[in-house]
Amino acid sequence: MGWMTQQHGMADADDLWQQSDLLGLLNGQPAPSPGHTVERPRAAEPDPAPAAQAAAAAPQRVLILDTETTALSPKDGRCIEVGAILFAVPQRSVLAQVSFLLPCEHNPAQAINGIAAAVTRLEQPWQAALTLFEAMLEHCDAVLAHNAAFDRQWFDTAGPLPAITKPWICSMEDIRWPAERQLRSNPSVRDLALAYGVPVWAAHRALTDCIYLAQVLERCADLDTLLQAALQPRRLYRAQLSYNERHRAKDAGFRWNDPVPGAWTRRLSDQEAQALSFPVQVLEGREAMRAA
């Protein structure tokens, strides 16, 4: 999450949409005539391994994680803060928590995350905190982050942070929060906290956002079911709708132009894709790799 949370910077789809039919953009074919129904493409059969993962039990312990960074990607900056909470799911309880700064020379994102580069260089036991973080990571069944695609990239590069091989759960995209909470499909941490009666009392830092998420999980009656469903394998799907029906994709949580240019897309389980009221197409091969 950290500096990024791309959903906040996303331009309104209506402003970006080119005056061409979406099917024509995607398939190079003429738009369907009014009243014509596009047949839903058959989704590919899921692999046995992901199916086995979907049948697994809900995680007993999750590591709630957040980062603050100096840029949007590791090629342009570095992670300067990690916050984490080890959370026991059945007991709805915090087991351990840690937050630490990583030294840096410059922080172009100081106006956003409020962390001065000079502060990161003050003497503090970040190496010991990192060791505790690694121990907490070892004791979890899954890692939970808001906008996990952003946070996980900082653990897949060379540097002091460890590689993470545990399953990831995105609380923004993977968890289908109860309809009675009246949340949009990809809620912000603030909106999620307020929906569950958690006071938003400070500007975000890594541990602050972890605390918000932990308090949301504490209040979530059907947490086990939600987490189990969130671990189902998901693939990137593209909505096949005309320009005049674009609102249906938006209402269903699809994003325009993100991550696939010129398309409404969302990561879904095959079961969720089949339950939609409009046709979709799974993106595979090069198209899916470019969006990863």
C-alpha cells in the first residue's frame, strides 16, 4: 500500500474512455448491434494445483503488512519503513507487532509519507526489528496487505528485506467484504475502517494502517470464510461490454486502463467470473504477463 494505493490516483473512467466500442478496441471487430448478446467465452479449466489450494482451510494466522517507500517501484526507489502485525484468526487477536525504518539518503515521497530521510538514519535497532519481522513471517500462514501487488514487490528484490513465499491476500481486491457494509469493490483502508466502526485517528504510516486492518479483522464475524475465499486462485479477466454498458463493468469492480490499457479488467476466481451478469474473457499468455 504505502505511497502508492493506485486506486486513489486512477482517473475517472468516463473521462478516459475513447469514443469507440470496447469490443472493437479489444478484438478488432465491429461493435455488436443494439440488443445483440455477446456469448460468454468459456473459461479455461483451472489447474489441479490451484484447485487444491482453493480447498485448503482458512489461515489460522495472518501477517498484516504495510510498507512506506520513496517511489512507486523498486527500480526507482526503496522501501524505508515496514509495519507488521501477527494476527490469530480464530481468536481475533493480535499476537505480535513490529515497525521499523530502513536507512535512506533521500526520500522524494516525504510529503506523502511524512518520513524525513535524516530520521531514517538515526541510530536505531532496525536489524533486530528485521529479525523479529522474519520470525513473525515464519509463524504465519498467509500475508495480508491492502493493495498487496504494491507491497509484495519490495520483498522480491535484492536488499535487506526477505523474500516472501507465503500466500498473499489483498484486503482491497481479494476479500469480498459483506454487502451490508456498503463498500465499493476496491475500498480504501479509510473506508474499510469506517465501515467497521474503527476510528481513523491519524495520517497513515506503515504500522498505523496495519492497526486499522487488524481492528477490522477483529470485528469481522465471518472472517474465516472471507479469508478462505480470498485464497482461491484468481486470474485477470477482461469485461466484454459495449461503450454504452461500461457502467456495468465499473459497478462490478472492474478497472479501466489498469493494468491493461484500453480495457476493463479485474482479478477474479473462475467461480466469480461465472457468476457475473455479463461476458468476460480470461487474459492469458503475453497479455496476462504484461499486466502482472
